[in-house]
Amino acid sequence: MKYAVVTGASSGMGLEFARQLAERKYGIVIVSNQPEENRRVAEMICRQNHVDVRVINMDLTLPKAAEDIYQQVTSWELEVEVLVSNAGMLLFSTLERTSLERLDRIIALHCTTPVKLIRLFGEDMLKRRKGYVLITSSSTAWMPYPTISHYAATKAFLKSFSRSIWYEFRRYGVGVTVLFPGAVDTPLYQLDDRKRRWFRQLGMMQTPRQTVSTALKALFRKQHRCVPGFFTKLTVGLCALAPAWVLLPVLKIPVLKRLLDKV
């Protein structure tokens, strides 16, 4: 059996990646720092899809998280054909109001651990000349975003990193796809049900199943990037073309000035 390692698989898009890959008959390795949720998800996927599901309870912000995950998977002697680097955290705050500890965590989660995981599992894929790596970035990677500067900048790092290794890995038959989702209806956004329904109806928010289904199609076609949904494509296109200085007059709008003062 071929396996897929999915980080952040206890909820949201990570859970949907694990579910849809299990539907494709991959064994699943669930990785997150939520032991109870990990157990529940593992039991559900195993029951629904009759595949082997393993769990690694791991805080992905720890300095040696990637090494420990790789060592555990290696000890199980699993052949990992798919790596989904999906775990993330969204933090609304200006830089001056963000603690150093939280900055350390978001940089480790979005940058350090993904790079090391891809380095370790990617080497095995290159040797086999087969494999797929999916990296979850964000539509915010395409221009500056005050109040989430740390989040957007780490996602921009993944945008650059993924394109570079796409060139490196493709010579060996290994695909690298970066996903740029817009708003996805997951616990990452603390919204009530009414607002969620409203955003979905307007096309401004996708369900996890829609986003993941589009992402996996791109992954197995070895496309270098995936921007799911018309609204997200429009947003990314505008952000990619607009010069950064256009934010200056926008940030002078009274309601946005008040927002900046609060976060």
C-alpha cells in the first residue's frame, strides 16, 4: 500500500485531504497536535474507506518536528507517495502587538517544518522517481496584507519555495503543486453559520471538499500551482497586478484605520 502523509489532518482542509486521499485508496498518516481529534478522524477514515490509518501526535512548531515525523514513518517502513503540507494558523494582529513566541510558532509552522519535511520525504521520492508534494499557501501570498503581515509573508515564502523545488523535482518525475486557496469554510475562520452560508452563496468562500478536490486534480496532473474558485482567481489576479502603493489610500478609510488600531 502507498501512503499519504497529511499535516493538520485533524480538521478543516487537512481532514478533507486525508478523506479524499483515502477514497483513492492511499493509506493515511495523520499528523497534528490534537490527539483526540486525530484518533476520531483516524477511526472515521478507517471505517469509511477500509485503509490503514496511522496517527502521529506532533506539535509541528517544535524544532525537530520534521525529523521526528520522518523517523516515525521510516520505522513503520511505509512508502510515502504523497506529502500534503497543509497545517497552518491564522493570526490577526499588527506586528507590534504580536508576541515573539507567536511569531516563532507561525514561522516554524509555515516555513521551517514544511521545508524540512519536504527535504526528508522528497529525497525518498526522488530516489524512487515517483511522488507528489502539495503545499498549502494562500491567496494572501500575492501582495502585502497589513494586520496579517506574518501570515501573508510566510505564505509568500511557500509560494517562492514551491516554484523553485518544482523545477528541481520535475527532472525526477516528482510533482510539486502549491495551493492558493481563498476563504475556505473551516474552523480557521471564526464566523457564525449565517455568515458562512452568505459567503458560500456569493462564491466568496468554498467548502473544504470543493477546494481539496480541485487541489488533488492539479496535484496528480503535476501542475505547479492551483488557484481554486472563480472569486479566488479574480482576487489573485488583481493582487498580482496591483502595485503595493495602492494600499496606502485604502488604509486611510476610517473603518480600516480603526481596525488597525485594534489588532
